[in-house]
Amino acid sequence: MSRSTRLARALAYGGLGAALAARPRDVVAGVCGPPEPPAWLVRVLGVRQLAQELVVLAAPTRAVLLAAAATDALHAASMVGAALIWPEYRRAALTSAGVAATAATAAAGAVSAARR
């Protein structure tokens, strides 16, 4: 993964994580609308996203990228489950699932590109 690609990824996904951690209600309300999941939960997920992207930025090895892809894929799957269990938060959960699936695909693609 090139340095510019790493930086773009960190800014996109890490920036989203930082925004979710700092202003969970504002971000969720602006992106998904009401009802909003508990702010503490959104904040925890934002911190996880930010920490993960900082690790990817600092050490973009194959193992780190695969771990990031797996973490994001698991998060996406868990959000689909959350949408089924808590239908009142369906929009927020499916939005989170979509972002996580995109991040997982980007990380997996970076691993594939590095092998070429």
C-alpha cells in the first residue's frame, strides 16, 4: 500500500472514527437520523475505528491489513445482526455495516495489491 493510499485510508476511516468518538450524537443524527443508538456505544465503536486506522497507518504489514479486514468484516456482520435484533436502530446499524464492509474490502484489496 502506497504512503498516499495509507494516508487517504487513515483520513477517511480514522477521521470517521474520531468524529464518532468526539461527537457521536451529531454524527449519527446527521448521517442516519433518529433514533440514535446510545452515545456511549457509538463512541466505543469510533475509538475502535480510530485505533485500528492508526495501527494500519503505523504498520501496514500484510498481517495488520488482514487483521483490519477481518475486524471490519466481523463488525459489518455484527451490525447486520444488530439491525435484525433492534429494528429501531436499523438505519444506523446498516450504515455502520456498509462503512465496515467498505473498509474491509479496502484493506483486503491493499493486501492483494501488495502481492502483485
